[in-house]
Amino acid sequence: MNPGLPVNDVHAQLNPTLVARIEYPDSTEQVSAAVRSAALAGSAISLCGARHAMGGQQFGGGTRLLDLRRLQQIGSVDSARGLVEAGAGVTWPDLIAQLHTQQGTEAGPWTIRQKQTGADRLTLGGALSANAHGRGLRMRPIIDDVEAFTLVDAKGSIRRCSRTENAALFRLAIGGYGCFGTITSVCLRLTPRRKLERRVEVITLDRLMPALAERIAAGYLYGDFQFSIDERSPDFLHRGVFSCYRPVADDRPMPAEHKELGVADWKQLTHFAHTDRARAFKVYAGYYLSTNGQLYWSDTHQLGVYLDNYHEELDRELGATVKATEMITELYVPRSQLVDFMTRATDLLRPSGVPVIYGTIRLIERAQESFLAWARENFACVIFNLHTEHSPTGIELAAGTFRALIDAALDLGGSYFLTYHRWARRDQVERAYPQFGEFLRQKTVHDPAHRFQSNWWRHYQTMFFPT
């Protein structure tokens, strides 16, 4: 008897799961056939893309896993409306490259507005499932960039979803973590490609929100604040690299070469972040300051290096006796409460014994279109990447730290992102997402046989509706 095929997420690697089989459909029709076949067999289906999600959304024990990365079709750019249709398995670098190829030397070419930061080889379907966001200073989550999408529902029916067609499914499936069907292609809203100038300075947290307001008023489009991670320093979480990008004239010449961090540089920075966090921040800040005034394109500046399985080499170098990776959490607070929240986070994290390996602050604009909306007001977004040892003690230490950070955000009128873990208590889930119980009930309305399942959905279904 087949014991199952092992799968796991690629970053935290804390979601080992045995699935019954893995299928690789390469068209909407093949996805529809796979769903119908599973229904006849009484099998549950789980869905995955690039496998970066850490909360268990993409795998379900014993399910048929549909790996959607072969949904690679990219249509022609609608140059009149600034739209493109692309398969849910398309990754951001491939989409950007195809947009460049299609439009060649056309004046005013179209390109993406935003993508998730930190990794590039993430799929469009995954971005919609989490209702992801980037580092735009005046941007809403990615639902704002979606004109329509094609979804295969629990019966295997192919449905087009937009704000006017199957509107309820549009709201539920974007930010719905695969609970309502398989998104197979996306009609994405594009924006004109622009030349941007990077402006960099090192500032303290108390100056951040006023500085961001000034940058926004001056027309800057993107930006973030990457804070000190050295828990022994008085600057911990309160001094950081403030980088913003403003449009410049189209006739400004782009440099033949860019100063940028390569794979070797990122490996060194990652090593320092685990062994000498003061040095990590000094090196990182020094690099960014050296690029002040450098020009970038508005799409490719959002791309970056991601080191696959970097922790395996790091554990060997450091002689670790317990496997470890980093685990991410993202907290939201009203912008007026940012300094207070970071002060509370400092008091929580400094003595916690859980090292902060990376952290950044971004902005998000209010967006209520998605049923499970997380950007319920103009929030500041705080991301912590925490070192997590894969032992019962290490995992519980990280989980407890994340719960404490969620409490701190909630107490200030904030929230947290469901994407990265499922360690929150039920009262925390309900305070952050008071519509969550109804979300689960809507899942049953649209998928009464619970054809689409995942460890994520099973966890919350049990939490809210224990049998």
C-alpha cells in the first residue's frame, strides 16, 4: 500500500505532509477533469504553486495534490486597457520577462504594479489565494490589481469571476486560500513601466511616518524601512534603512551596470544575521547607502535573490544539532500606533531567545473587497522573520512569541496576516477576522462535499466547528 508522497513548504519547512498522489495539470480543462475524477472517487483535493506558503494552505494529508505550476499560458497584452491574461502557475519573473518580450521597444510599455517581496518564484495563483501585497506606498492588496480570473469549482465547472460575474466567488476566492476552487488563470491590471530613482537614508523609527508622508506627497511610489535586528543594541527595531523610489524623466539614461547584492553577498548577510547581527545591519545599511540615487525600472526593482534551502548549509557551518529555519509573521497596526507597537515588540523580542533574522515595515491602503479582508484600514505592516529550531521546545517558543506579537497588535487596534502560520488562538483569529466563522460557512455552501481541503482549512474548521 502506498504510504503517501512527502511534501513540505520550501521556506519554514514546518509543514511535512503525506499526500495520496500529485497531479500536474497544464490547462483549465485538465484541472476540471481532475476535480471531476476526484469527485467520482470521493477524494479530497489540495492545491499548490511554488510551495512558499507556510500556514498549511497548500497541502492536505491524504489528498490528491494538484501542482499548478504547469499553468503557464500568457496571453497578449491588451495595450488599450492595460490588461494581460496569465496562467495561475506563472511566476513573477516569467511574467515580467514575457511582458518585455511582447512589447519590445514600444513606447510606454505595460508591466506589473506589485508583487510579493522576499522571493520571486511565487505564482500568480498563490498571490491571489493569499491576497498578497508588495511595497507600494499607496497600493491596496493584489485584489485591486485583478480584473477577473477563471476558477474551477468543487463540481469541476469552469467559472469566470469578476466584480460583475460570479461576484461572490470573486470576493471569496481572492484571499480564500484555495477553499473555494482552483484559480487557473488571472486577468491582471497593469501599469506603465517607469524609471525610478532610489533615495536612501538611515533614520530612527520616530521619524519614519513623517518621512513616509513627505515621500508620498512628493510622488514616491515604493518604499520600506528595514530595521536593526541586533537585540543587544539600543537601536534594536528602532533604527533602520529607509529606502524609497520616485519616478524620473523617461529620457534619463539607465546605467549600464547596477550595484546590487548577489548570491554570495546574500549568503554572507544571512550568515551574519545568525552570528553577528550588528555586523549584518552595518553591512546591509552600507550597501543600501551606496546605491542612493541609483536608477531602476519599476518592475524589475521588485525582484531579488532568494537562496533555496539556505539553512541547510548554514546549519552545517554553525554545527547546529537541531535543524532550524526562519518563520515569518506579519502584523498590522494603525499608522499612528506604529512606534508604540514597535516599543512593545522590542520588549517582547529582546529577552525572548528567538532571534530576529530580518524585519521590515511597509504600508498598505485600506481594501475591503475580499471577503476575508485583512487591510481593513490604512495600516503599517511589520514583518518579522524569526529563527525557529525544529524541536518541540523551539517551535513552541516561536509560536508563543508570535502569539504575543499578535496580542500587541490587536491591543492597538491592529491585526495579523493569516498566511504565514496557524499558531494564533481562536480569540485572536476572531478579533482580527470577525467574519472568519461566516467564511467557513460560505466554504461549505460553495463546496458542500469539502472537495477542496488543506491542513490550514482543517485546522480552522476544527477550531470553529469542533465535532
